[in-house]
Amino acid sequence: MRILHTMLRVGDLEKSIAFYAGVLGMNVLRRKDYPEGKFTLAFVGYQDEAEGAVLELTHNWDVKKYDLGTGYGHIAIEVDNAYQACEEVKKRGGNVTREAGPMKHGATVIAFVEDPDGYKIEFIQKKQV
């Protein structure tokens, strides 16, 4: 067994694809419209779906914004250098909500960015071996 994907509902699919592909550097793996259901699915990730987990961006055509609620936490992405990753996000027009630095009560270097719908993405700096 393995995790295949995590689904996020997004209000503006083009903005979301621009963020995940253009700002975070993911690839658009596949995209399909479902006219009868009035929704579009787009799958994005760093590797092919056969090799790792990806994100499914679900755009319901009649919905422009979602309430994220209090249950959602964040998506975590391992990066070589969290400080550099934050600078790249800012250069590409993304929103850094917590600059890179050691986590509270720990030594792991983390940062947080936010996508156009308000979903949080955590950067976790790869441990130096």
C-alpha cells in the first residue's frame, strides 16, 4: 500500500496551477474536465504518480472560494535549503508566511508558504548527514 495523492479544492484552477508549477516547481502531470459534473481535476507533483504521492487540485466550476476549516494542517515538502527555497518563492511572486529558521523547541529548519487558496505548505530542510 502507498499514498497516491492528496486532494485540495481550489477556487481558481489556473492560479493554483501557476502557484504549484510556477512558484513551487511541480509538474502538471495530467488534467481533465468533467463537463457533466462541472468540475476539473489537475494532478501536480515532483515525480510521476507511479513513483510518488502527488496533489489532486479539484476545481468545481461554480465555486470561487472555500472555507478551509480548522481540521486542515499543511502539506510538507522536503527541500535542500529552506532559506533559499523561501527566496525563490518570493522571487516567483509567492507568499512566505513564516521565514526559514529552526522550529520552536527544536533544531529542524522549517518555513511556511501559502497557496492562492490559503493552503499552507511547509518546507522542511533536508538533514545534513
